[in-house]
Amino acid sequence: MTERAKKSLEASKEVFKLASEHYLGAHEAKKQDKPVTWMTGYDPVELLYAMDVAVVYPENYSALCAVTQLAPKFIEKCERLGYSSNLCSYARNTIGTTFEEGAPLGGLAPPDFLVVARKFCKTHIKWWQVLSRRFNCPLFVIDSPYVTGGVEDYHIDHYVSQLEDLIDFLEEQTGRKLDYDKLAEVVKLSDRASELWDEVMAMRRNVPCPVGASDILSCMFAIVTLPGTKTAVEFYERLRDEVKERVKNKIGVVPEEKHRLLWDNIVLWYNVGLSNYFQKFGAVFVLEPYTMVWSGRLDPSNPLESLARKYLFAFIGLKNRGDAMVELCKLYKVDGAVMHSNRSCKFLSLLEYELKDLLMEKLGIPSLIIEGDHCDGRAYSDAQIKMRIQAFMEMLG
Amino acid sequence: MYTAGIDIGALTAKSLILEDERPLAFTIIPSGSNSKETAEKVMEATLSKAGLSQGDVAFTVATGYGRVNVPFADKQVTEISCHAKGAYSLFPMVRTVIDIGGQDSKAIKIGKDGRVMDFAMNDRCAAGTGRFLEVMAKALEVRLEDFGELSLQSKNKAKISNICTVFAESEVISRISEGAPKIDIIAGIHDAIANRVFGMASRVKIEKDLVMTGGVAKNRGVIKALEEKVGFKILVSEEPQIVGALGAAIIAREMVLKQF
């Protein structure tokens, strides 16, 4: 009982084409002997784009597999190979697609080398090591400090030294030198995409909210996978203009906006249409911390340090996450929160009961916690989840 | 004015008719496999007990898992709101409701005005639900209705440590083969279910008065085990299984009154 998400924007219709071109483009690059690498979200992709490396994202690709309802086949393949069903379903799906026929868009183009940062996700390193063995290619691990307080200078120094090592690695792998002018140009484009993304997010504070989660989840594709490209900037200019127009004309997502909700954690990609169900109650998702974290302002005159600042993920721990969430709820006039306890992502799910208490205590905002998984729909129970949602809506009144 | 509440649960279907604020008649039957037929059957039975026909009922609210399959219902409301409403009408001092139904258990926090403030439910698992007890009754070859009284005779409850229904069943079978008396095993099962439900209900911060609703509330053994965890007496109405249907009928009445 999964359904497609209802979308409001013209820009969202471009996303599938953007994604197809991106993933097929990597196959094309491969044919032309251009290097291909696989990275995770929240890694300094700008450096790789500056070195003219084609980059694909197994996590984003797994979301695409789930949206198209193809993930179960690959997840089951991975489990047949002996991987635990408790492993993150993005990892299971990706590994499965490298062994099973029929992966969408021809599967991910095989990597020449791999790059991953050791950060909040504890699966990434092992997952990338598996991929490194699978493709018999070198792996570079960025040691990203785990920042639970504020970002300090020594965090930045360490991250910059890691980036310098990464540049050495990339120069060795590609046989080319990094062109710092090109890097400055990429960094400038990435900064512009972030600026536009932030602008779109800020417009969602308006009542009625001009754009809901369904559109934003599609449109985040470019800020995740294409920062530093002209494609992303041009796409976000169109998105920004369209959203601005809706704000000007006071066009909302639902005819009568009764509730403004926050969504916490990654979504159920196999059932993004769940937000349609909320809309039946006049409820709109105006804010998802998960879609907001991808932007980061950069300084072209100081590229490495600003990349370090962007990618030192500071949305960690109850204090940082809680304080940010409380402030955001105020800014976006949120009156209810829906938190997805995501079986695959313990890192994001762990604090939800604490965050729920915090929102109630500080702002009197009630939260609903629903159980699911971001990519594996096999354990999703539609009737159970919808009953909880309906009860929550009755409670909000 | 007559209003009706119908609660199609995973295991049983309940219906109740109110004459103004007074319950007139109710019926409880097994849910069966066809929700629509069950809904009609359980409603007809209550109508005939009350000496009424469908046309006499001003408004019907459906609740429970089968709430979407009640063709004659005027509105669908979740079990959370209905159990809260039903329990509040019976016990106005209620602050926490624990409902253990066939495939769900839930804890509801209630404000002074009877409004739902928060709720928690079991995750995707039958542990801590009526289904768990049913499976155990089968394994022990004991009638489920006798579970409560039997467990009260136990002086030495067996340890059932698995929270998974399937694994707990194997554990029960091991206890049987070890020669543990059935009364001790049943007491252990009640302790296991109480542990599970207590953990879930603690999320909404349990406060007095605590009312238990749903079919499992008829089981004295579960009530006793749960009272040991919370440390005070739990209130149970005479017929806890129909509290959801009662709440639905009250909401139906409120819907009609709101129209005037």
C-alpha cells in the first residue's frame, strides 16, 4: 500500500531527468576513460568535481531504487550473500545491485577508486571496504572528527590536512594535478547552489507554506549530488523563482493549511506518498532537518578551509540537535513533529524520544514517533502507521 | 437520541448503542475474516437487543482496525481517541489509559479535560498483545478465559525472558518439558506481558488514575502483574472490552450535538 507523492512544483518534474543524466553520465564517462568514484552524502565532492572525476552516490541511488519499488530484489540478494538483515538497507541495496541483474539506469558505473569520510555513520567505512574488495580498487578514508560541541580550529586544521592527503591521492589516481583556479570556480558554484537552497528553505516559513516535503525531497537531489556544478545552480534558480512566485500569490500545498509539521529523520523512500495522507488532514511538512543540512556556504578564496567547515557535521548530540530543532520549530511556526524511527539509521533515530520530550517541554509541541526504514519496505505496515497518524491528527485537533 | 459506536478489532468486533448518555445495549463477537459482514452482524445484534432499527440511530462512529470497512458508519475515529473518551466517561479522574487489544497495545496520556495529550503504541511486534496470550494458551492447552484465575494460584512464577512471541512460545514449551506447573508458566507469561506493556506505557509517563481497557483487562493475572510494576491499583470497568465502542458512541453523540 505505497503510493506516489503528490507534488506541487514544475521544478520537481525535472528531477528524474537530472538523476538519469547523472547516473547514465557516469557510464558515459567510464567509456571515455574518465575516472569514476563512489562517495557518500556529506563528503567533499567539490574536490572531485574540480579534478573532473565522475561521482555517484550509493545512498542517493538506493533511495532511487526504493522510490521505483526495485530495492527489495537487491536487498534480498544481499541477504542471500550472507549479509545481516540488520545492516543499513542502503548498504544492502547497493551491494545487492552489484551482484544482481536489472539495477535501474544500468546500475552504478563501476568505480576506479573510492572515497569515504569516517564521520557519524558507522556503516560507511565497512560498506566502502566491501565495495573496495568487490571492485578491487583503492579506497581513501577521510578522517572527519566527531564534533559534538562547537567546531574548533583544531577540527578545521585536521580536516584540511585530510583534504590535502585526499588531493595527493586524487592526483596519483588520475595522473593529473589539481587546478586551484578550477577548484575556486567549483567552490563558487557550490556556494551559489547552497545560497539558493537556503533561500528556498527560508521561504517555507511563510503561511501558507509554498512547498511541502514531497517536492523538497525530490529537489534535494542536486544539493546532495551536484554541488559545484552549473546544473545545480541553474536548477535551483528555477526552483527558487517558482517558489517565490507561489509565496507572492500565497499558494499553499493544501487548500486550507491546518497544521504545520516537522519531519525528522530520512523518509520512507518506498512510500514517499505518505505525506499525501497527512495532507488529507490539512497538514503540511514545512521543515525537515534532514533536507536542510546539505547546504554549506563556501569561500572561493579559501576553498579547503571552507570545505572543512561545510563538511564538519555539527548536527550531533542532544544539545546541538535539540537546540537547532527548537529554534527551527519557532522560525517555521511548527505545531507538531513526526519522527521516523528508522531501523537502518540508529544514529539519527537514537535521540528521538529525547527530542520529543524537549519539543513538548520547551514549546508544547507534540510529536509522533513512527517505526519504519528508509529503503526496506518489507517491514512497513501501512494500516498500523496510518492509524497512528490519524490518532495524532485527532490529537492535534 | 440514539447513537452507535462500532469497534472492529483484530480479534473481536464490538458495538454499542447509547440512548442519550446511557448505554442501552452492546454485543461482542469474533472479528472473522470479512470485516463488512462482521460489522453488519455485530450492529444488527445490538439493534435487536435494543429493539431498534438502523434508521433510529442518528450517528455511527466506527473505530478499530476494521473502521474503514463499516459501510454504514458516518465517521471513522481511531481507537486512541475512542478509548480515551470511553475511559474518561467511566472514570473522570483518569490520567492514563492502557489498552491491550488483539494485535496492539497502547498507552494514552489524558489531560484534566479528557483530551488526549500523548500516546505510545507497541512497535511492529505482537509481544505484549492479546495475540501473545492466545498463542500461549494454545501452547499450554488451557482456555484463555481461565488464564487469569489459574495464574493467581501461582507461588513461584516461571521466567519467560523472550519478548518475541515466536521465541517465547518455544520457551514456554521448554518450561513444560522441564516439568514446571502450568499455573507458574501462566504467571510467568503475565509477568512478561506486564513488563513489555509497562516499558511502552512509561514513555507517556504513567500517572494515577490508571484505567485498563480492552479484552486483556478481563484477565486478573495481567492486572495483578501490571499493578506490581506501577505500584498502585489499576481501575477496570465491568466490561473493559467495549470501552472503545462506548467512546465511539459518545463521539457520535458529540458530532450530532455539534451540528445544532
